[in-house]
Amino acid sequence: MQQTLNYNFDKRVTHLILQLRKNKHEAGFPFMIDDTESLPSNQVYMEYADGKIEVVEFSTGYTDYYAVRELNVSESQLVRDKFQLSIIPQ
């Protein structure tokens, strides 16, 4: 029973995150991907609806952010693969 409950919970959380990502892109906003294994604590990936992914860095106090660099196509795909994301068709 515990395994089924965990599976259903994980599946539901994954579905909600993917729905949030889709909603953000449809509204014209980037989707934030926090990769604590690969980036410093004040940096995240911002994925845009057109498929572009940037590394952004937050200012002190986390009130603003700025682009550090744009990932190339193969780097972007590596990030998507790591987090099991596919490009959302526009």
C-alpha cells in the first residue's frame, strides 16, 4: 500500500509541475529550473517558451535577476534530459 501511495503522489506532483511549466510558457513567462547539483545557490536556469534556456543569477536579497549566459542547443537538451522535460510545442 505504501509503495502505491508514494507512486501516485510522485506521479501527481510530476503532473502538476509539468502543468505549471506549460501554463508559465503559455502566459509568456519563463519556467525556473533549480539545479542545485550543477549551479551555485544564487543561479538557476530559466526556460522560455521558444526553447531557449539561460543561466540567471539572483541579486542580493533575491529581488531581481540577470542573465549570465544563454545555453547552446546541446546544453539546453542536456538540462531537459536531466529533468525529463521535453520541448513544449507552440
